Amino acid sequence: MTGYFEAADTLVPLELAVPLIFWEVYGSMGSIDKLNGLAMAVAALATVYQSNKESPMVARVVPPSVMFSGMFLGGGKELRFVDGRAPLVSLGVKAEDVSYVIGVLRQGFTPDDHASATVSGGERTAK
């Protein structure tokens, strides 16, 4: 499946991907605050999906406008909103995106670089 949906069983839960990425990049386990911050960086660099309760085998893309209007808790376990919307849970990313984020962060990608990171046709590049 491509586009706005993905087979949910092909995704890595975000709450598992974030500590794995932290370990691979920094060689240690991060505090929950650092993991929450890293979850947002992952969301900036990769497409995040949410599994659907009605169709648990299908996950939909969480649009960036939604992703960046909330804050992560639990190291990526949930995305909370201050405006009272229900939190998003059952979030995940593709395994290849986990590898991509690790590579970008190992190269020294900083938050300032986010403005020049592009997503085009599923291909992500950091300039």
C-alpha cells in the first residue's frame, strides 16, 4: 500500500523506534524528555502513521499539520494536544525510515537543518 495508508503490520511502533534511534545515535538510553524531543524529530524526518481501531491492519498517515500541533509523551507512545482533542496513540513508522533517521542524526542533522529537509515522492533528503 502506498500514499495515505500503509499495512499496519509493516510498521515499527514509534514508542519502540524512538529509544532504538536514540541508542543507535547516542549510545545510551535517553531520558523521557529527550525521547519525547527525539519523537518530534522523527516526525519531522519521517512519515508517521496511526493504526485504525476499526481496521487494525491499516494505518493512515498523520498529516504534519496535526503532528506538529501536539507534543509527544512516553517517548512517542502518544501525541497530546492542548486544545482538548483526543490524543493519538498506536503510532508507527516504516523500518526503512528508522534507518534513515539514524543515518541523518549520525551525520549531525540539527533542528536548524529541518528547514532544508525535503520530502518528495517518498524520498527524504537532508540538504
